[in-house]
Amino acid sequence: MTKLDNTRMPRAKDGLFGGLNRARLRRWAPALVLVLVCALITLANPNFIEPRNLIRIANSAAVPLTLAMGLTFIILMGSIDLSVEGSLSIAAMVTVLLATNDANANSYGWLAVVAAIAASTAMGAFTGTIQTFLRIPSFMATLGIWFIGLGISVYMLGGSAVRLMDPAIRDLALARFLGFPLSVWIALAAFLLACGIQYYSRLGRHILAIGGGEEVAELSGINLRRVRIMAFALAGFFFGVAGVLAAAQLGRSDAVIADGRLFAAVTAVVVGGTALTGGEGGVVNTLIGVLIVTILGNGMILLGVSPYVQQSVQGLLIIAAVALSLDRLRLQIVK
């Protein structure tokens, strides 16, 4: 009898610690991948760690990081926001057309930036409103907003590129502080703001609660509609900031300014370890995900990898990240 008990106890213990080890490995996997990618690229091409290249990486990550901050809150709720490109297009369009440009006589300066962020935030709030009150799946509601935003932007720009000629706004991309462009510091400020919201605000706690289970959250007294609308508005705010940065970096706004931004943002969030099912992960994970995607892209360019191969690698990366982030012991149905 004693022998039988001794053989059972280690198995139970191994199962317990095996589960803990798997959870810990899943939590730390993105950071380990980031370190491994940096090490491998450095071994293959030492130019990777040159200060000039590191500044280039930081500058390339500024817009994706800001976009991904907003998208993270939506995915934490277990929803998805496909309006990223539409909102960014609207913000960039408003910035360029209201600031000094080569298409009209407007010259509102920083008021153009405020208006651009406000427009994108309003789009997010509108998205959350129609999604909650009309009970439309977030996938379809945000898909519609994507095309509405893109259509309005192209119409207002007249189907052509409009140059941004306001020197103060252009300095967001051209001026430097401590060697880094101002856009990098703005993206870092957006990250710190997102951290404060997720970890130290009631809204952040409610978003996580909804992602963990809507029924339980509602029974706890959380107003699901209000939190959803506020979360989509918050996402719109970050998309608006990213739109201003994109316009400042490119020095113009056109129909293709947002092309590929959605895929990059979703990839960063998922690769960082935020679960698509909601309730797990966060903005710190997303920061790691953005760095992985940006550094991997930069490394493949340094190594002379074909752009087509780069796209294939990114596709494999997001599939692997989703596969690793899912807890199959709890997932009963895949749909």
C-alpha cells in the first residue's frame, strides 16, 4: 500500500509542476524569442548592433507600436478591430489637410494634430456604439468602419497624394532628442500611457475582466456596453496618434499610407503573447511583439532576404505565435 502511494504522488506532483512549467514557458516565450532573434542576426551580420541601425529599428517601430497599443485593448476583450487602416487614414488625412500643405490654404498647426486624433477617437467610439447596440460582431463592424474611413480619406484627398509642409509637425519625424527621432519618444509615451491604463485604471481591469468571461464580468456589475465603447474609443485614440506620426514620417497623406498596417499590428500583438481569446497578455507583451517583428524584418533586410520570403516568414511567425499562445487543455471548440 505504501509502495502504491509512493508511485502515485510523484505523478500528481509532476503533473502539477508540468502545468506550471508550461504556463511559465508560454509567458516567457516571446522574450526568449526576442533575445534569440537578436543573437542570431548579430552573429550573421554584426552591423545589426551598430547605433545607427538600432536607431533605424526604433524609428521603424514607432508607428506599429502606437497602433498595436490600441489594438491590444480590443484583443484583450476577446474582440478584434479591423478598422486600423481606416482610422489611420482618417487621422493622416485630417492632419495634412488642416496643416500647411500643397492642396489648400489651411495652416492650423497643432490644431490639425488635435483634430486628427479627435476624429480617429470619434470613429472608435462610433465603432463601439454600433457594435454594442446593434449587436454586430466586432469583426464585421470594424471591417465596415475600415472601408468607410478609407473611402472618406481618398475622397477628401482627391485620389492623390497631398504633401505635409508644416515644419513643426514634420519635426515629429525629423527632429531628434538624445539621438532618437521625436516619433520614437512619442511612441514610448503612448506605451507608458497604455501601461497606466491597463495596470492602474478601472477601465483596464474591466477590459481584462470582459476578456476573461463576459457573463462573470456582467454579474460583477461591469457595464459591458460602456466599457466596450470606451475601449474602442481608446483604440481610436492610439490609431489617431499613429496616423499623425505616419503623416509626419512620410511627409504626405495618400490612399496607400495605411497599407499593411493592420497585418503588422495584429502580428505584433499575437507574437507578443496576447491571446486572441482575450483576458491574457497585455501591452508589455505587445511591446515585445513589435520588437520581434521589427527586428526580424530589419535583420532579413541586412541579410539580403527576398521581400517575398520575408512575407512568408511573417506568416509562419503569426501561425506559430497563435499556436503557442492557445491553451489547448481549456480550449474545447475551435471555430
